[in-house]
Amino acid sequence: MTRSDRPRLVAVLGLLVVLHFGLRPRLGWSQVAPDFLVLALLLYAIRSRPGRAAVAGFAVGLLLDALVPARFGAAALAHTVVGYLAAWGRAVFFPDNLLVNGAVMATGVWLRNAIVLLASGNGGGLGMQLFVWSPLQALTTAATGALVLFVFRDWLDIRLEA
Amino acid sequence: MPPGTVRSLTRRDTVLFSLCVGLSVVLLFIPEIGTSVAAVARSTVLRPVLWLQAWAEASRTSRARFERLRAERDSAAYAAQFLPSLRAENLRLRGLLGLARRLPVPYVAAEVLHQSLPTDGRTLLVSAGSDRGAQPFDPVVGPEGLVGVVRAVEKGTSLVMTWAHPEFRASAYAEPGTVFGVVAPALRMAGAEYLLQLRGVAVRDTIAPGTLVVTSGLGGVYPPGIPIGTVLGPAAEDTGWERIYLVRPASSPELATHVLILRTPGSRDLAPAFAPPALEPAADSLP
């Protein structure tokens, strides 16, 4: 990420934060609606070093822990791991391909949910959450992420292949 | 970039990652640290985003739309009632309005600010706080029955521990009031539904499926008469010293959009406020 790209990336991330708190509640069906905060974290992580991505993930996780403190620290742990892995994954297999981007976002959301649920302890319905709601939320987030990448491809400086 | 620089950057990445993971684990095992930080965060840096979310929630569901529906009562609005989600939501809102009219204790109405984590539903953030009189240990109800209890309040928001939280407990009895026990989350599901358990029922007592379970008022947190759920049948894990019954919850925290926080309800019996007529299908027609 060059210095001149940074304001554009910050603008896109800011827009995603506003969408998360301003648009997401209007969509309804909270368990399935796209998670714009994880999307912002992943967009940042795949353009950053793993250490910075981990710190960003920790910050996003703390924010969500403050809002859903069912088990404080679970979201911080989950987002730290997801941010770090996304940044590492970029170095290994991240081409400018929309499908791969979408798959990474879907995997990130599912992994985040799995870590949060496991770290929070069994509150019942683990299978339902892991194999029904989380995959659905991962799909909607990935589709939204693909749309964001397509719309802001010039700002994010990526060459998208089909 | 020289190899030494690459190595130091990689080491720095690993150190930062380990530090964040370490801090997260500390927060997991010493939740008191995080809880106090979270309370401060919700009333300071997170206030703007919570305001934004409360505004979005209100304009979605919403009181504005509902009031417009009531004011205009035009055919378009009437047609909208038949969209399943709007219809269910309006039914819930109307149930809540009916309940609010019948409640004999002061209350505060609040919007539920749902979050994206899968554990949303075990705790809920609602848009009424100390500025509107909410206090810790105030019971929280929906039109169907008990939702949970206020755990913490800040100016503008309250944190609600719902019946789905693993630490939730409520003293209850099965109607007509001869069999008492303690309600707790069952940690198992029936299809997509979370269940509750009625524990501590004496071995000599039996409860028929379909029996309504309501709060007993013992313990002083929940007033008597708030519906918790209906008995499904005995649980498999009977201990021999007590009977355990599975209970289908009356309310669903994940789907709740609006709740009522009961202020200082005392020990007044709230059963008449939750009387069935307001929840019957007939209530689903516009006046």
C-alpha cells in the first residue's frame, strides 16, 4: 500500500463502518446479514503486514466485545487470528481474483464465528450456528465484499479477474 | 530490502500477534477488566456508532413507520402487512403496545441493537439507559414473556443478559403454582430453537407437556407471573434426586426488535398483563 493509496483505503473502511452501524440494522435478520466490520478488517489485512493486521483485528474484536460481552475477549481473540491469517494468506495465495477474494472473506467470517463460539463456551446450538447461520453469514459477507471490491477496484488499486 | 530487515519485520509481526493473542486470553480469563473497559467505551467512544445504530433500528422497524401506518391507514400500508417479516414485526409491536397498556408497573421501551457476532442473543444491547431510568437487575420483557435482566447500564444504553446466557437463572413455577423449580438454559436445541430447563422439581411432582411456566417472584429480581415458556416434556438427564423438564421459551432474544424494561416492579403479580387475548391471532388485523 503506497502513501497515496492510504486516504482512499481509509475512506472505504470508514464507509464500511458506517454501513455496519447505519445500514445493517435496517437489513434485519441479524444472524445472516453481512458483517461489514469483518469485511473492513479483511480489506485492511490483505494490504498490511500480519502484525498490523493482528493489531487491527484486536481493536475490531475489542469493539465488538464491548457491544456483545457474552464472553469478553472472545471476539478480540477471533479477530486477531483472522486478521493475522488473512495478511499471511495474501503472501501465499492471494491473486487479484474476485472468487478467491470472496472465498477468503467467507472463510474469514466462518472462522471468526467458530472461534467466538468455541471461546465463549457452549451456550447450546453450536452445530446450528457453525453449519447453518455462520455459512449463510459468510456467503452474504463474501457477496457484499465482492461487490465492494468491484465498485472500488480503482480506489483499492486491484486488477480483478473474473 | 536487506534480509536482516525482512527477518526483523517478521519477528515484529510475530511479537505483535502474540501480544494481541495474549491480551485476548487475559481478557477471557479475567473478564472484570474488559467489562469495566467496555462500559466506559460504550458511554464514550462507541456512543456515536450506537446512536447511528439506534437511529437505523428505529427507522427500520419502526415507531415512525408504525405511526405512519396508524396515521395514514392507506391500502399500500395494508398490503405491506401481508409481507411475512413486516407482518410478524408489526404483530410483535402491537403485542408490545398491548402489553405496555396492561402493565401495572412503570417501564421503559427500548430498541434492541443487534450485533453481528454469533453470541448476540445471549446478551443484548438496548437503546435505553440510566438517562431513562433503567437500572441493573431490572427485568426485561417482550410481548410473549421474559427476555432477561439488565446487567449493566450506561447513559443511553443498557446491557441485557437474556435467558440464553449460560449464567441465566430464574425461579419459576408451573401453573397453577404447585410445582416450583429453577429455569436455566438447556444447552440443547429442538430444531433451530434454543430450549430451557426447569430444574430442581421434586421427584414426587410431574408436569404435563404444554403447561405454562412463569416466574415465581422468589429471589426478588423477577416479579411473579411473567411467562417463561411451556413444558415440552421430561429431559433425558434426570438425576434421580430431582426432575428436569425441557421448556420451550416464550420469547426469542435473537428476533426481538423492541423490549420493555420494567422499573422497580417489586413483587406485584404481572400474570394479568400477559393474559392471552392480546396475543391471539385476532390482534393481527388492523383496527
